[in-house]
Amino acid sequence: QVQLVESGGGLVQPGGSLRLSCAASGMSFSIYDMGWYRQAPGKQREVLALITSGGRTNYAASVEGRFTIARDNAKNTVYLQMNSLNPEDPDVYYCTAARMITDYWGQGTQVTVSS
């Protein structure tokens, strides 16, 4: 079955960086549009960055210029490079894969920003 497994979350100081990874299995990775979302407790899930199967990217205004999404189809992996992390960024970060009416979600990875 399809699995998306996020990794790379953790504790970082304000202004620091993290790189999240999402390894996909059980699917034809290259034909899926991939994305990263985050969700804080009690809040709606927020889209952060999207990358199409063709490599086009799109970012939320809150992270543009700080976050970069990339994919490696040979490794079935999508990445989210996060720079200049600030106290508004801590959340659970989720990876998603979407194609037509089908979408899959990972289990999430926690990002904490604290000094």
C-alpha cells in the first residue's frame, strides 16, 4: 500500500534551519504532485509548498523566500528546506501526494522552535 514517511523534524533555535524529508513507497512517485502542509493544535491544516509532477513549485506567502520544496524522483522523496525558522513555525508538518481525485498523507513530523 502507499506510504509516506516524514523525517527530519525536531528542535531548532530561532533563525535556524531544518530539512524535512518524505519518503514515498507503493506508488508511482514521479506522476504525483507533492506537497507539505502544517497544522497547529486546534487550527486548520495550512498548505506551505507544492511541487507538481513536472517540477513547478508554489509557496504560501508565509513561507515564500524561507522554505524550498524539491523532489528527487530517483529516490521517491520530496524535501522541504526550512530556513529562518521563527516562533510562528512550530507545528506538525505533513507530506502529501495527490493525483486527480486521490491523495495520500504521511503521519507528520513535529517541528519545535525554541531557544
